Amino acid sequence: MKKFLKFITGRLFYFVLLVALQIGVIIWVALNFVSATSFYIPTIYFLVFVSVFILVSGEDHPIFIVSWLMLRFVAPIIGLPFYMIFGNKRSSSKLRRQMAKYQEHYEKEMRIILPEPAGQVRNSLMAEFPNFARQSDYIRNLTGSQLWEGTAVEYFPLGEDAFVRILEEVEKAQKFILFESFIIAEGYMWETMLSLLKRKAAAGVTVRLLYDDLGSIKSTPSNYEHILRQMGLKVGVYNRIQPHLDARLNYRDHRKLLVIDGNVGFTGGINFADEYINRIIRYGHWKDTTVMLKGDAVWNLTLMFLQQWIFTTEEDVDFTAFVPTKSYPHDGFIQPFGDSPLDGENISENAYIQMINHAQRYVYITTPYLILDTQMVTALTIAAQSGVDVRIITPNFHDKWYVHPVTRSNYLPLLKAGIKIFEYTPGFMHAKMFVSDDEVAIVGTTNMDYRSFYLHFECGVIFFLSTVCLAVRNDIERTLEVSREVTLEEQESTPLVKRVARAILKLFSPLM
């Protein structure tokens, strides 16, 4: 009863209620249009034909096109207005101005650090491993994110391990803290962190906190940013939720970043909620991972945060105050990078695909969701059929009932191609990691699903010839020991009703 009362008095309830009322009005108007005019059939199908022509003439991914076509032909009354609201990705003039400023700052401020050292790093990688250098070039050319040495790294196989080090490093902050999270939720983890941030702010450290409004809508009160500001924190709320139908609802800030004094940075899968450190159990044991960087490569994380901060708050920021001041003995070649839904590029998925295509011996993958497009399926299939050992670990316990069947709907074609699939038996696999041949790895925030690839702001770190590669491989091998292998036989014997339900959900998965 307490949870129910909290829900119906929270702003998520009112947001859903108001959106539902608007949807109801759309349906009512459409139905009354049907009954009020004898020209309905030719009119509605003419409009559907025009919208289909516009859709297939655009640059959307084919799987999005198929999903929207199905919705429009199955339910033309509501399919057309829904596409106009949610499917149209044309940005408003204000959003375009924000994006231009966003990109201008990134390109300008990257030059604060002289490009020559990074160029030398790139040439060193090219001389030894041309394939890796080309993959690094792809990321740099599309995002501006430089490749670095002069950086120490540490890998944390569990959220609770990372949290201990996060608190230790934040405690040492002298100048500033940059903190970006998709979810913050009241509880032990967040209250411990908030207490520390409040104390550091009182001591003169500038604390900037950025969180996603929809990601935190169930776990924070509506006026939470004002409460945080009263504690001395600077606060930005990305894409504040408004109770109206708008395509902007699709765009979320799914990044997790923490930068201390420009010299220490963290990123990975963990949000600041108690399940991420197994303080509470929601879906069994929560498996998540984080990396800590110390040194030059932290600059990329700093720029990503400041870009998003400017994009959200429109505050003018002096970037020179955030430049790293310490270098460390390097641990391989390190390149943090970001991915934006507003630039028309699919950086994260293509970086994954490049790893798969270059693999010689193995590719190990962990992901909470396995919702794949044709390019990814093709890359995985070719790798497995070429003799590469491809293994994927997904959760055994699900956090979204409508997503897990879509994940499992992808098992059968992958298994037939020779890919090995495992489900993490102790609970929920939330880590987003790729590792290949002990030589290259990515740890970050990007899930293998349409939302992460096409609609979210994401980030990650690619490691070339770093100890992190071995650490990730060893962690995945330990995880495989407590995971259940999915067999081809069991998937082929899945009941027909379940297969049909999975297929329907899969068809509309890009719209979820």
C-alpha cells in the first residue's frame, strides 16, 4: 500500500496519466473522423501512402522503417499520428542550435591540449597494429576523442568494488567534481555519495551533478534539483520530462561518468541505486563493471561531461580550468569516447562491429539486452563461421518483462551460426563489455539494443594492448563458470505460442 500511494502521488503517475489522456484524445478524434466522413478510407490511406513514401525516402535504419510500416498498416488510425509525434526525428530549431554549440565547444576545446602528443601515440599504434589504429581513427574522426597513453587503469568486476574506490577518490578532490548518471535513487549508495559531495562542496570544491530526468523520475522527488542546489551543488537535469507527446522523449542521457580534478575518471555500467552494489536484491545478484582512469585519457571524459553540461544548462564554461595536471605510467593505448543520438552516426555499434570483424581467436560479450539489427547479426555470424570463438552472456533474471523475450528471440539464429550463448544464473547481467584476443576491449554504458545504439547519449572506453583486456577476459571466464549455456535443442523446442509472442515483440522492439 505504501508503494502504491507513493506511485499515485509521484510525478511519474501524473506524467503517464496526462500522456494517456492525450493518446485517448488522438484516438477519439480519429474514430470520430471515421464516423463523420464518408471520405475516411481514401483519405487515411492517401495520408498513409504519403507518410510511407517519406519514411522510406529518409535515412532511418531499415528495422525502424519496418516497425513503423507495420504499425501504420495494422492501426492506420493511430499509427500515422504516432509516427508524426514519435517517429519524426527532425530536430527543432532550438535543438539544432544547442547541437551546434555542443559540437563547436568539443572541436574548439580539444585543441587546448596540443594535438602533437596524441598524434605520436596514434603513430606508435599504427606502426605495431594497423587494424587497431584504424579503429581508433574511426572513433577520433567521428567524435573528436583522442587516443592516449600516459594513463593508469584499474578494472572493477563488481559495482560494490568500484563504489569503495569512488568514495576514496572523491574524498581526495581539491578543485572540482564532475558527476553524470542516468539514475540516482534514494538509498544507502546515493545517500553516502551525496553526503560526501555535500561535504566537499562546503569545503570549496565545485561539484557539478548531471542526471537524466526520466531515468530518475521514479526515484527522486519532483523538486529534487532545488534540494541539491541548496546543498551547494550545481545541478543539471537532462531533458526534463514534460507531460506532452514529443519525439524528444526518445532521447535519454544514459552515460555514467565521474571525474575528479581532471586527473581521475570513472565510467561503466553502474548507476547510483542500491541494487547496483547488491545492497538490495531486485533481480538476483547484480553483475556490473567499472573502469578507473588516472592521467591523460581522463581529458576525454571531462570533455564529454562538459559538452553535455553545456547542452543541458547552457552555462558558459572555461575549459582551461579542467585540463589534467598529472600523467601516469601508461597501461596500453586508451581512448574514451562518446556517442550522441543527434549526430546521425552509430559510433558505439560500429566500434563493436569493428572488434568482431578484426577478431582472430575469440570475442567475449556481456550485455543485459540482446536486441540486434542485421549488421550486428551478420558480423557475429561471419566471425563464428570463420572459426572465431564468439560467446555472449545475457541475464537469467530480467528487469523488463517485454524486453527479455526479445533477447531470447535472437538466440536461435545465433546458435545456428555457432555462437555460444550463456545466461548469468545468479541474477542480472548489467555489464556492457566486449573483449577480443587479449588485445582490445570496450567497457562502457552501451547496451546491445536499439535504444542505446540509436536514441541514447552513451560513452565507453576502448583499450588497446592494456591490462584491462586480460582483466575483462578473466572476469568473463569466471562469470561463464556460474552461467548456464543455452543449447540449440532447447531453443528449437520452444513452444509455438512463445515463439509467436517473441516474434511480435521483436517486430516492435525498435519502438519500445
